[in-house]
Amino acid sequence: MSELTKTDIMKQMFSYVFLPLVISIILSSCRDCTCIRANLYFGLIGFTESEVDTIILRRFDKKTNFSSQKDTLPFVNVSFIRRNDTLLFSYFPESASLKSDFDYEIFFPEAGKIIRVSDITEIFSEQRCNGPLAREKVDCVNEISSYKLNGQAAQPSSLQKIYLHR
């Protein structure tokens, strides 16, 4: 029998030790990642600019029938873009977006109007991510499938937008 050369030993070490180690590291770095949380954004139909000069957003613990208030967020002098009878925030503040963690009251003091948004249902998703073998981007966003507007079941538009009527 011939004696193994250093090259032969290195090849065997690579194929029996290093290669499996490298493959297991690559495969273990691929995992499921949760998608970004969904938000509902709102447009205002039939309101005047003066009626929405101040908006007060109240967040409540979910499923407490608006009895357990978490906080109040006032929005003053917000600028809007008018499209026919609809006002849209020119820049939608992140703190004004509606998340599935809470129920909401949106109060318009100048209009004397309170709108309640509750039971926001979010579909949670995951994607493969973080690895050289991952084929999908990690830029997925969950989807809001339904909510209640003043107690009535509704679904958001495809852009996760709801329209609040005067």
C-alpha cells in the first residue's frame, strides 16, 4: 500500500470535516422571519379642512368595549391633500396609523364627531430569509383582513386604507 501524501490528507479532511461544516453553517443561517406589522391608514370623506385641524386619536386595550384607555395622541395643524371630497394626510404620521394591537376612537372636536375602529384582524406571515440560499426578500408585510367601523364589519382597500365619513 502506498503512503498517503499531505495533499491526499488535506483533500480527505476537506471532504469529511470542512465541507459538511460549511454546508451546515449555510443551511442553519436560512430561517423563517416574521413579516413587518401591518397598519391601517385613513382618509377622510366629507370633512372640511377646519373640521380636521385637530384630530384626537385614543387607543384602547383590544376587546374591552372601549373601557380601558391606553393613551391619547393629539394631531394639531396636520396638512392634508384634497382629492374631490376626500382629505388625505400629506404625510401620514406613523403614530396615526392603526395597528391590530388596539381598538381606536378618532375624535374630531371641530366636527363633534367620534369614529370607532375596533377588532382589527391582522394576518401574520413569514418568509425565508437571512441566508445565501434564501430566494425571497425580507420585505414582506402582514395584511389587515378586516375591522369594525362603528360596530359594522368592514374590509380595508388593497392599500390598507380605510375611509372615514363625516
